[in-house]
Amino acid sequence: MDENLRKKMEAREERRKVLMGKPISDLIDTILFLEEENAKAKEWRSKLIKIRNIITPEGEKRSQGRPRKEEEKDFI
């Protein structure tokens, strides 16, 4: 585990060095693009959940809110 963590930290440091060398305008453009993509992903996820809720038969739908203890055992 320590070896894996060390590799991740080294990879992160290398990536940091690369990003520090880029112009700030490129980084800002990347951030703006990713924010737009994130908003689209949220919108698509919302639509997908709505479609899933429409096509799921009434007996198979889960109730809203936190599952009861009996229901949690069914999922494990």
C-alpha cells in the first residue's frame, strides 16, 4: 500500500509540474470547458433518472429516502 501511495504522489507531483508550466489562459479555458461538461453530465444524469423512474414497474420501485434496515439486507 505504501508503494502504491508513493507512486500516486509522484505522479501527482509530475502532473503539477506540467500544469505549472502551462499558460494561465490555457488552464482557465480548460476549467471553463470542464465546468460546462460537468453541467451537461448533471443534466443527462437527471434525464436518465427520470426515464428510469418512468419505465420501472411500480412494484420494483424503491421508496424515497433512506432504505430501512430490512431493505438494506436485501442489497448486501
